Amino acid sequence: MFVKFTSSDRVETAVNAAQVTFISSVTDGTRIRFGEGRSVTVVEPMDEVIERLNKTLYVPQE
């Protein structure tokens, strides 16, 4: 599933939550890393990024 964030240049960015490999706090927001050296920096704080990604990956059991 995709999660929408705002990149550091104020452009809306969609992130595939299943491909995230590492998240780190940086001066201008949060850096979200993917495989093969790809990353995006978003303005949302790290706690919000983690919460939104976790909600997307959680599938309730019926």
C-alpha cells in the first residue's frame, strides 16, 4: 500500500510502505530509505512517518 507524505521540496510523494528498509531523522524532516540506495526526505516528523507506515502494513485478523 502507498502512503502519501510531503517531500522536503513541498511536493506530494507516495511511498510504498512494503519497500521501506530504513527510516532516520534528519535536519529537515525524516529520510525514508528503500533498497538500491534510493531515498526520499519528507517534512513529517519521524514518529508520524512510523505510525502511518505501520498502520498501512497492519492487516486486522477477522
